[in-house]
Amino acid sequence: MAPRIGVVVFPGTNCEHDAAVAVERLGGRAELLWHGDPTVGGVDAVVIPGGFAHGDYLRPGAIARFSPVMEAVGEYAAAGGPVVGICNGFQVLTEAGLLPGALQKNQGLRFVCAAAGLRVETDRSVLTAGVEPGTVLSVPINHFEGNYTCDADTLSALRDEDRVVLRYVDNPNGSVDDIAGVCNEGRNVVGLMPHPERASDPLLGSADGVVLLEALLASAAGTTAARVA
Amino acid sequence: MGGSGTYSVLVEVRLRPGIADPQGATIERALPALGLDGVAGVRAGKSFRFEIAADDEASALERSTVVADRVLANPVIEESTVTVTGPADA
């Protein structure tokens, strides 16, 4: 059975259909999850897509984390469910405390919209399982507040515990240690600024995001199997 | 110590010391171009004003601090100062 991928929609989210289409083309079944519903509806994985949840007012993700769905996402993540936050979704996950650190305004106050070279740093996450570490992918970035920031202790922990999932080959935004994506201690919650769904077909300029989405679908299918067993 | 009533609250949020401030740095770099020399250490922040009904000043401060810490500031990178005045209608 096709894994069911829940795609969370806040007012102001704008990448939910891109994420849903990319997931479905790879054999998943996408379901949109409205932010006001306090449940993830029994899906096999959750994607928090990009956009401007609640207008990015106050700070990106700051209001979104109080949406009813986020409590359900938190419980789902605590139970080991795969959760991936893309761009604004990454910001939501840090604000919600499901991932460490914060996303600051880009160095130089530049909005960046470009293809970014990404190096996969670990295959121990729901988004990179099965992807050879060292693999370089070309995936678009599109953000103003993607400058990953954390304190020195958190950075040491991320490095020591192999939780830096992706690094930029050429740092576009001032992120500490070139970090483009991180995961939680359980390795089932991943946040990244780049948009793999926008690199899911050669027609889009790159299909390098496919390996990441396939890894997520495989992780989701694994949960299904575990539940069936 | 004020009694029961409506207190005015000012919350100032700023980046923690040591956290890079791209906005402050850009403002600082722009100033000499406007002929405004000798300005250093620019840090950008936000301020919020609201009113809160409380039984006394201590309670107004305590609850406003919760608003500041839980919502208005992101403690990972920001810190805040809460100033309470009033009550207006005491």
C-alpha cells in the first residue's frame, strides 16, 4: 500500500501542492492536513512545507507553532513518526522546539533564490537513509531567513551526534558551520531550508531532490510495515 | 505597588549578545554614507506594547513576562526586557 504522507497547511503556506505532487509521483499518497485540526490523521509521515505560515508575523513559525495541528505533530514525532520541515516548515519545527537552533535573517540581508549545492552528511535520518554520505545534490533554496543559528553547545552536540544532515557546498546565507539541514536526537525529525520537491523532475532543472523524497517515502513505508507487524 | 486594574506593558526584544545581527550591521554600514559618522554597536530589535488586567503590579509583571518568554521572544536567539506601568484606572 502506498505510504500516506500528511502535508500540513497553515494560512500562508504555499508549497503544499508542490510537495503533494512530488510525493504522489514517487508513489506516495498525499493528504493535506489543515492546521486547525488537532490530529495528523494516522498518516505514515508528515511534511511541513514551505511558505509564510500566518504571514511569518512576529517571526517565521512563531504563530504556527501554536496551531492545534502542531501539538499532534509533536506527539507524532515523540512516538517516532517521520516528520520533515522544508524551508518555512524548518522554521516552524525550530520554533516548536522539535529541532534545535533558530533561523535568522540571511547574512547581508539578501533574499536568496538559487540552486544550491548540498552535501549529504549522514545517511542516519528519515530524509537521507540510503543516500551515500558525501553525495552532492543540486536543490533550490528560496528564503530570507535561512541563516541557521545555534549556541556553541548545541553545535557541538549536532556535530558529535552526527545530526548535521545536509551542508551547503557554498554557504549562501551565513548559516553556522554551513548547515542546511539538521535532525533531532531520534533522527525521525528533519528540517532543511532547501526545497527537494522543487528538484523532483529534470524539467524543473534538477531531479536531485528525488533521492531525499524517496528516502522519506521508504521511512514512511517502514512505519506502515511496523504498524502492520 | 499598584493595585487591581489595567497595566501598560512595554516588552523590548533584542538578539542575545554574540548572536550576529545582519539587520543592525547593515544599518551601521549605511550610516556613514548619509554623513552620520561615529555610530557603532547598532543592534536591531522589536518592541511591543499591550495592556493587561491584573490584581497587582507583581502579577502584571509575572504574566507579561510569560507572554514575552513564550511568544514575543525566541529564547534560542533573543532576550527581552519587560516594563510594567500603572494601573491606569487605580
